[in-house]
Amino acid sequence: MTLVSSSNLTVVLFAAGEGHRMRNLTKFLPKAMLPVAGRPLLSYSLLSLVQAGFQDLIVIIQEEDIQLASYLQAYETRVNLTVVTIEREISTIGALLRVSNLITGDFIIMSSDLISDCNFSKIIDLHMISNSSLTILLSDLSREEQELPYERRDKAASEIVVYDEDTNRLLALINAADMNNKFRLSRTILRKYPRLRYTTCWQDCYLYVCKHWILSFLKDWNAMESVKWELLPLLVRKQFKRSRYTADSTPGNVFDYIKATRSSTELTEGDPLRCFLYFSRVYSRRVNTICRYFDANFHIKETKFSCEIERFGSSSDISKRTQVKSDVIIGEGCKVGDRCSIRNTVIGNHCTVANNVKIMNSVLMDHVTVEAHCVIQNSIICHDSYVNSNCKLLNCLVEASCTVEKNTLIKDESIVKKTFACEAEDEWPSFV
């Protein structure tokens, strides 16, 4: 077995996702460019990879994402960063094949919406020591994110992960939506792995370490489109199939592509294809829903990225007569008036907060204006929005470039119109 370091692996970073489950945030801004604690979401993935020592990064974006392309063009890094544009309709496997000529060895597939405190070198170590064909990063979901009343919840069932407790070998990957309260495992698996476990409490982080032969297989077997929903389940299922080799490689027979990468002993024993799991017990989350976006803005301060985040922008003007707690982040070029109270909140660049405003547990993107005597709690205000005076927003999402009219009270709403006004007689909860 030949060991390789992270510097020898090519990383393919998918940044072409449209963010369908967080469409209220991504209508006018690519998902990868959504601000998290004042930095683009993509920047956390790039920073993690650079810190881990990866030297060759390929970032795949949509050809119409001009803002994202400009950001990557100006991104200063010492690594080899290649940006590849694709059409909107191309699948994840199609995108991977588009860059296959740039990949010469083992590689990593990663989503740009992943924020992880994990040490990626430990994942590589597991992959190499186990001689794994596929290694998947999972994160603990025991701590659920806060539910937001205006978010359309994803009703898709969770995955069932079956693995060996002693080695973390992945034995089965089952979409709970495809089963009727039961799932079956072969006798071979039950005999060989008596200490197996199954769980739904771990999230697939969309970080996969892969052997290079997988690319060769995909080039010849072009019947699949999805890395997550088609390629991964296929590889996991094939682990315990009897390997049948042919004189000439036949498309669809994965074992024909493994010959050059496994020893003769492994081929004889019929265990040439292995999949493993790496369980991350530190903060690792895909920011692929509004709820997780909201959660990430506050928990990023507890991760290794905290030293990269500037608490107050140097060009911001914050009144000395305003109370700003230590858990607040305020971007560049902001102006905050007198007698405001701001707690556990992230405020983007070039925002204006007038006098006597109270903001708690909220996210304000760039170029947001909040006029005097407003109360904002547990809400997201997207960029270029304007909140007029005497407004009260609780558990709300205000889309980009919206205007909230004066004296408006809104609860548990998503504001999508350019101008929105509402009258209500309900008693407003106290700001605590």
C-alpha cells in the first residue's frame, strides 16, 4: 500500500449548487457567496483545505455565477486553484467527469457549503491506513438547529447508516424513504460483522475521499448522474458481491477497475472494494437550509475560524451610547446610532442602524437599513433591504431588496414582496 499525503490529493469543490432549499436567500446571490459572519460561505471550505495542506483545488461553478467567478479570481492563495464553469443542467457526476483530466491520483469530492472544524488530515489517514476505496465524513446531529417557522421544512427521510463498530467500515447506506419500516442485510455481512450498528443521527457532510479508479469506472459507465444518491450506494453495495473479473474490462463491473490498485491476496480473498466512515465529533455542518444558515452564523464563533473573524469592522461607527454585547459581529462601513441594544447578532457590511433599535439573535446581510425604534428578533434580513421606523419583526425572513413599511408588526413570516405592510393588534412579546 502506497501512502499519500493531503498535498498529493486533488480536491474537487462543488460550488455550482443553486440552494433550492434556501431559495429565499439565494434568489439574487449564489449559495456559495452567502455571508456567514461577514465572510462568503465558500471561504470557509477554501480556508479549511488550505490549512490542511492541499495544494491542488478545482472549484466547479455555474457559468452565469459572475459574482462567484470574480471572487475566486481575486482570491489570494498559495495553492493551485483552478476554476471550471459548467452549464446549469449538468449533474454532479457530469461535472466530475468534466474535470477528470485534471485529476491524476486519488481525489476528494467536497461541497462548498460545508463548514467543518474537523482536521481533514485525520480523514486522509483513515482512508490510507484502511486502504479504502471510499471514505465518507459524517457529523453528529444530536444537537438540532433551531427551527424557523417561515422555513419550508424538507420532508425527505433521513439516511440509515449501517457500520462496523470496531473498524468504522460502512456496511450499508439506506435511504429511509425507500423502505417500509424494515431493511435487510445479507447473511455474509451479519456473520462477518457481528458488532454492527445502525444510526440516523449522523449527517453526510458531502466530503468523499475516493480512489482514482472510480473516475475510470465513471467514464465508461455513464448511466449515473448523482454522486450522493447513485454512485455512493452502488459502491457500498458492491463491497460484498463476489468479485468477477473478465479478460477485458466491461463497463459496469467495478472490480475490473480495481485490478491495478489491489494486491493479488486481496483479489483472491474477494475484498478489494472497501468503504469507511469518519465520524466528526466537532462542529461540521452543511449550510444547505435556511435553518442551518441561521445556525452557522452564531456557531462559527466557536470554531477554528473564530480567529479569522473580525468582531467590529475598523471603518464602522458605533455610538458609545449603544449597548453591544460581546457575541455581536459588525462588518465594515456600518453606522449604529444611540441607545441601541444589540445581542447575539451578525451585521454585515455597510449597514445603518438608527437610534433606539433593539436587535437580538438575528442576521443582517450587507447594505441593510433599520430605522429608529425598531425591534428585530430571531430574524434574517437579506441584503439591500429597508426596515422603516417603529417596525417589529419576530421570527421573520426579509428577502433581498424588500421594504418593510412604517409601524409594521410581523411574526413568523417570510417577506418576499418589494413593499410589505401589515397591521396587527396582537401584543408584542417583551424583548429579553
